[in-house]
Amino acid sequence: MSPVNIGVLISGGGTNLQSLIDGIKSNKINGQIKAVISSKKNAYGLERAKNNDIEGFYVDSRKFNDNIDFNRKILKIFKEKNVELIVLAGYLKILSKELVKEYKDKIINIHPSLIPSFCGKGFYGQRVHQAVLDYGVKLTGATVHFADEGTDTGQIILQEAVKVYENDTVETLQKRVLQLEHEILCKAVELYCEGRLEVKGRKVKILEG
């Protein structure tokens, strides 16, 4: 089975990107990252790409008329690199309907909560963990899902939970959830690259290997 060509979208440090790179190097993921695109010029994730001989791109949204043209530039790069799967690894921009349609059920996102809790517009980064602590829930976690035209509304692929402790801070909780993110994002990409994810309506079935 040929390796799946992967494109990764980032906005920050790229720790989830690094977990994918490590998963590919250890032969757990039958894929190859063909391009990393960042919405921020100084995102450390671009350095991670460079350090691993992966082509990186900074696409400045301010140079485009609107979000549609911005996303068309991203789409153009991915098409030129023959990208088959897009992974959103801490990406903070909104995908256009055109891009989502072009890669229907081929865009995987990671979110630091148990969707449908603490997700949607405005829930990103530390804001998610602060909301979890403020609400007083006993469990949180991470969710990997397919991206659609909504915000955190696509079909769920994998979810795992972590306990919330009384003495947790945003930082301690974020650290535990991030470790979980790395694990289940890699697992979801691994399953995709093995052709073991079947989408049926709202549900994703994991096929036997």
C-alpha cells in the first residue's frame, strides 16, 4: 500500500505536527508529509518541518482579498504537492467551503475537549481548559474528528478522556490533554492511512485491520 500524501496546517509550535513526524519515522503511520503550511510567520512548527526536510510555507492571510482567496492559495499548494489527506494541527483559521468540499472526509482535526462539550466558536487553546475548570466537570479529554463547514461539528473519529483534579490549573490540565492529543491524532491518521475509517452519516466506523 503506497504511503498517503499528507498536508499539515499549523498556527503555532507544532507539537502535534512533531507527533505525526515521529509516527511516520517509526513506521506506525503509512504516510509522508508533503507540505506544512502555517498561518503565522514565526510559528515554530515551520522550524520542525525544516529540521525534518519537509517543505514549509507561510501564507499571509492579509495579502488576500478575503478568506476564500486565502484558502484557494492553500488549496493550490496542496494540489501541487498531491496531498491526499489534510491534518489540522493547532490551526486557528477558518477553512473555506470550497476547500472542505474538495477534501470531503479527508480533513482531520484535533480538539482539546470531549466534543460536543467546550467546542465551537471561541473555544481554542487555553480558553477550552479554562472553561472546563470554570464549569467544574470531572472529565475532559481530546477528540479527533473530520472537519466540515462548521466549527468542531464534523464526524468524531476517536475520543479519550482524562480526569480533572481539584488542584488543576489551566497549564497542568493542558499538559495532560496535549499528551492525549498526540496519541489519538497519530492513531486516527494511522487508521486513515490504512484505509480503516468508514464514514456513514454522522458516524465513523473503524474497520478491522
